[in-house]
Amino acid sequence: MTAGSDQQRCIAHVDMDAFYASVEQRDRPELRGLPVLVGGSGNRGVVAAASYEARQFGIRSAMPATEARRRCPDAMFVKPRMSHYKKVSREIFRVFGEFTPEVEGLSLDEAFLDLTASLKLFGAATDLGIRIKERVKEETGLNASVGIGPNKLVAKIASDLDKPDGLCILFGSKIAATLDPLSVSVIGGIGPKTAQRLDGLGILTVSDLRSAPDKQLERVFGRYAARMRQKASGVDDRPICSHRPDQSISAEETFSHDQSDPAVMRRKLADLAQRVASRIRAKGLQASVVTIKVRKSDFQTYSRQRRVTPAVRDEATLLRLAVDLLTVWLVDNPGARLRLLGVGVAGLSDAAQLGLFSDRSERLECALDSIRDRFGEAAMRSGRPREQD
């Protein structure tokens, strides 16, 4: 793609390589070249990130620590340092801002960049990709993989094709030539179960998906069949949302032991509701949907949600709704032993500023938020017993 083209966008997807683990290996030279796992190492622990040395053993994020240790007994477990990773992430995003103001962050270590206008300043797409990687390396000492194409879908697939430390540019005829032989699972929205259904129909590759009969696609995707064919053709018109608001906010925690006591569960919900409420107030938001996440001891995971009008942001209401949702779930799953509980909110919107005669309890909660921000989460807690698990 050349500078000055008005016919085609130039979109980059930048994905840091094994971000948490790479930061730890950068900061601790003794870990370099070793299989490093960021996460809890206990029987209840879960892998948050795995270095590429650990991935050679088939270890992936979200894998139970016990399974990771079975696959690689010599793996080095490191406790996560989220505040540090966020600091490094800010450095990375500052680099992105050197190339374009149109940056859509997807996570701490991943973003889309609209480079269309930047081509006039920095040259060809390949030159831009190389320079972005160099600048990230210069500023952080970390490797990034970059995919560049005419849209988000192509760019995201491209960034994963040459990992780690990769650069893949796909435009024009190279899109079909590269995507066609790939598994349908590279297309966003096709998970393991859908891929299995497609496999039963003989649809294994992106090429198969693009050329499949309408009736077959409708059987699997329903009214989204045409959209999936477009994706298989590398078509994606989604814009870069550089100021995208939060879609959801949540907090979750794994019990140190499986729990079947509803009282213990409610105490855990209270802590989670307080954390979520503090976060949405700090962002000046309110929520119209409250959710809970439940993971049983066998790792089966469920979610339940309730829409609420008017929108809320106070801890007491979030807790009441979360408890109601959990109570209903427990009625349908008597005696269930839980491994994890989570509380979340969605349907977020700007909250009206608190007035002089606003609800007294919410003003108190805002004051407590300020104290927690200054002295830590444990500094102030509501008058409820702490769970001992």
C-alpha cells in the first residue's frame, strides 16, 4: 500500500509477546530462557501468562497451575504485578501515540492503530510496522508482533501469524492467499464448538467457509451467515474507536478451597461488589446491568445477569442484586461447590454528578473510595465479617 491512497485503510494490530511473562524476564535476567509462568502456584492457582519457553510444553493462559506443573515440573512461577504491568502498558501506548492518535486499546498489551493518515508522514506500511516495533523495543525492551491490513479482522489475524516478534503485512491478493488455508478458528466469533459443527459439514478452512452453500452457513450461524462469509472474504468495516467507553467492569476471585456454604459466598460477593462499585464511581459511571460469574469445582462456568432501572453505582444495590442472582442459581444447583465467584456490571453510562442533597450513603462510599485510593483496599471496609477461607 502506498502513501496517499484514499481507497483503502491501513490498520495495524499490535500484540505484545507473552506480555506479563516477558516483563518478568526483562526485569529478572535470571528468568531469561526459562519456562516462566505468571500466576498463582498453589493448588487453586491459574496461569495468567506463559513465556514462550513454557508454551513449548503446551501451557497456555487460564490453565490450572496443577496441570501446568504436571506438564513442566521445572516451570518458574512468578506472582503477578498488575500495577507494574499497567505502568509498562502506559509506556507502550505512549509509543503508539507517536504514530497516530487513532488508537483503540483492547487490553494492557494489545491495540488497533489506524495508520491511514500516518502513511503520508512515515512512508509505506512495512516501514511503519518496523518503526513501531523498534520504538516499543527502545522504550520498553520488549518485543511486539504487528499485523497490518485494510481492516481490523485482517490485521488481527496477521499479527498472530509470525509470532513472536513478528511483522505480517496483508493487502490485496495476499489476503486470500494467506487466509484461505487457515483453520476457520482464526475467524472471530468461531469458537471450539462452532468449529466442531463446521467440521461436521466439511468446512475446515477459511476458503471452505467462504465458498460454502448458504444453507449450510445458515444452519450454523442463522441470520449471521452472510456476515461470516464476509469475514471469510477478509471484509470488515468496523471503525477504530479511539475513545471507546468501558463496556463492562468486573471483579472475581478464586476460593482457596471449594465452597458450598452460602454465607461464605455472600461475604465474598460483598467484597467483590465493593471493588466493582469503587471502580465505576472512580470512572464517573453507572450501570444498568448487574452480573455474577460462578465457576464450579469441575470448572463448569455460569453467568447470570439482571437489568436494573434506574442505573446504579452504589455498593449496597450491587450486592443485593448479586446475592439475589446467586440465590436463584443455588436453588437450581443445590449443594454445588464453587471454585470462583465474580461480580460485574455492564450497560455503563455517565453518572450525574452528586448534588448537595444526594444520597448520603453514596457520598459516604465516595469518601471511603478516596481513603482506599490513598491507603489501600484494606484501609476501610464496610462493617461486615471477613471471610476466612
